[in-house]
Amino acid sequence: MERLCCFGNKLGGRSTSSSGKGKSHDYLIKFGFSLIKGKANHPMEDFHVAKFVEIQGHELGLFAIYDGHLGDSVPSYLQKNLFSNILKEEEFWVDPNRAISKAYERTDQAILSHTPDLGRGGSTAVTAILINGQRLWVANVGDSRAVLSRQGQAIQMSTDHEPNTERGSIEHKGGFVSNMPGDVPRVNGQLAVSRAFGDKSLKSHLRSDPDIRDMNIDNSTDILILASDGLWKVMSNQEAVDIARRVKDPVKAAKQLTVEALKRESKDDISCVVVRFRG
């Protein structure tokens, strides 16, 4: 995800990938991730979370992509704090929707209060919490996206928060959406999403409340993909699912997706997490 700035172009080369697994009943849930720096002449601004943890007798799969703009401080902060803030909410176990929503808003307020340390940038976020391998909760602000596959059919679990889509909210708060020829719509001519963490200079015209969706995980569920818009700019949901399903090893699937996006000349940072529920 981008915020309009003046940077030169340089081929990016840093790539990170790895894998892990968790257990659910009688099968293993495996995950892999891959991150590739884009061509813009600034540090890598994508961060991720992919791990399983045991809490109060429950196994939680925690997966996220944080796509920063104007620096890496805000996505780095989210990587360290957002899930812990969600799980600190006492009502998480009885009302995950409310707990996630409250934690997103409180995290944004914490980021804004630390602007002198974190800078003026911001970040999108897409998070997924898998509870005991049976219930999936996905939340997002911005245009990083989560896509679930059921029997090979792509289901978008998140909502792309685009300035044109939420123009009414932006204008009601005194902002505007620019539509310059050859460019994407931007909030106040700057930011290419209508919801984000941080961005103090634009916050009066932005939202940080997440869209949240949950779904049961059953025998028909095979793949979950979380990725930054560096992937989705050049690939449809179904194309990503088709690529990921062809590769049994989720880390190889994640690498295949990022490499394919690079081949399609995506210029942004490209990052994704692939979760495979069954072999």
C-alpha cells in the first residue's frame, strides 16, 4: 500500500520466508510466509506475524500482514502489539468481534499518542485468528487482503477500504478524494486507502475501525492467504488460490506467490502468509 511520496526506483532484493505448523484434532495445520522488498527506494515496509500459541488451554493461530507507508515504524509497532492487545481484551473468549474492534481502535490511539517516536506514517493491517483450528476471525483496515479457499473456490474474507468507496465518509469529515489522471484515488491527494493505523496528519479524515468476518473451518477448507496489495494489484483472488493449492508445502506456495507477483511487475513490497489446513 502506498502513500504518495517522492522516491526513486531501485530493484529490491531482500526476501524472507519460513514455515511452521500447529495441530487441530487429528491433522496438522501448516503455514509458510514470504516477503520480498519492492522496487521503491525506501526500506522494506511490510511486516508479518505467523505463529501458533497456547492460551488458557486453547490453540490460537495468529497470522497478519502489516503494510506500512512513510516508514516502517507503525507496521513494526503493530507486529509487536496488535495481537497482544486483542488477547488482553477480557471479552475475547465470549465476543471476539467486539474484542477485536476495541483492540484495533485502542491500538490506533496508542500509535497516535506516540507520533514523536513512531513518526507521521501509517499502516494497513489484515489479521486472522484461528481458534482451535475450528473458527476463523479475520479483521482488516486498508487494502491488505485475506482470501479463503473452500474446495478451490476463492472467498474474500476482508474488505478493501478504497477512497472512492468511502468517499462520503471522507467528505463528511471535511476531506476530499483526488482522482488525478494516471493515478489511483487518494485521500486529500495523498493516501490510497480510506482506513489505516496512524497517519496523524490525515486522521481526521480517515477511519481505523476494522471490518470483521468470521467463518467455521470444516473439511472443505483448504487454504488461507493473507497478502499485501503488492500481490493483489497484479493477481486476482482465484489466481492466488489456484497457485497456492498446486504447491503442498505452504512456504513454497508463499514464495511462488511473491515470485509470480514480481514477474508480473508489481513494484510495491510483496508479502504473503499461506495457511494450509489439509494436505
